[in-house]
Amino acid sequence: MAIVHVSDQDFSQQISEGVVLTDFWAPWCGPCKMIAPVLEEINEEIGDNVKIAKLNVDENQETAGKYGVMSIPTLMIFKDGEMVEQIVGFQPKDQLQGLLEKHM
């Protein structure tokens, strides 16, 4: 499954089923650019079991505010619509995969 770009309008629908890793990011954010290829790799390896969604906080401030995103990148893992993990800042691939596997 491809990485999905979500917005305020479809966020709730996109995270409602299964395990979803959501990347709250912005195009000007250096660490966000660093984590993007890590998310691509995770998507290639376990994308059948996990949906990866990206939400641009500059364009979708309502959702970012609802979840209290103060720093980016902020990664949140949702399981069937409920947030189960929150990670702030760049994280190595193996650490992210370990967190995801906990919820799959």
C-alpha cells in the first residue's frame, strides 16, 4: 500500500481501521525530511499490515491542534482509531518497527 497523504477532512476516516502510523510533518522541517525515507522503507517491508499516513501540519492545523502536536516530526500510532503511541522527533527504523509490531 502506498503512503497516504491525509487532511483535516479525511483524517478520522483514514485512521479508523487497523494500525496506522501517522507522520505529522512540514516541508521546511529538516528532521521530517530525514524520517521520510525511513517511512518509505517501513512501508515497503510491512505496508501490508500497517498504513502509513502523512499530515502536513501547515495545511491541516485543526488535526494537529486536536492531537496537541507542538514539535515535528511527531509520529502517532493509531489502532482502530485510538492513539496508542506517540513519538516526537527522528527515530531509527528498527525502533519504529518495534513499536509498530507491538500493535499489529
